[in-house]
Amino acid sequence: MAHRDVLDALLHDYTVRVEAIRRDLSRSHSADFAEQAQQRQNDEVLEALLAEAEQELLRVRQARQRLAEGRYGECLCCGEPIEAARLAALPAAEYCLSCAQFN
């Protein structure tokens, strides 16, 4: 699968995930105190998941921008090519393995 296709699929997946989490967070809460406490804990987990999904969505968008500019697969730190295996595992990778260990 081409890099663009992989990034487009990830963009779609993270967009759907972010929208679903936002819907869950906007639901109404129970009037029962015990249930409210449990719902608040659930909301805290959802908020953490939302932050993570939004960060990944940003990384994918940035990777798509680098692809459009002809810089996809180039380490943002040293300028060397990012290893193919690393890009296969982390398509939005910004750094080669060596630089990633220091960033």
C-alpha cells in the first residue's frame, strides 16, 4: 500500500475515533450520585484517550504535509532517511530510530 493510502486510512481512523470520543463525552450524566462518580472516572479515561487520539491525528496530518512537500520519510532532526521498517510500523514517524532515542 502506498504511503499516501496508509496515511489517508490513519487520518480517517483517528478522525472517527476523535468524533466518537467527543460524542461519548458530551452525553448527559445520571442524577444518581454513585453513577455520577463512576461516569466522572470514565470521562477522565475518555479525556486521556481523546488527547492521545488528537495528538496522533496531528502527527498524521503533519506526515501528509511532509508527503505533499516531498519530505516524507526524512528525519526532522538529522535529515537522513527514516528506516523503511520504522515507517511501516509508524507511518507518521518524524525521526529516524537514532534520533528518536534522543528526542
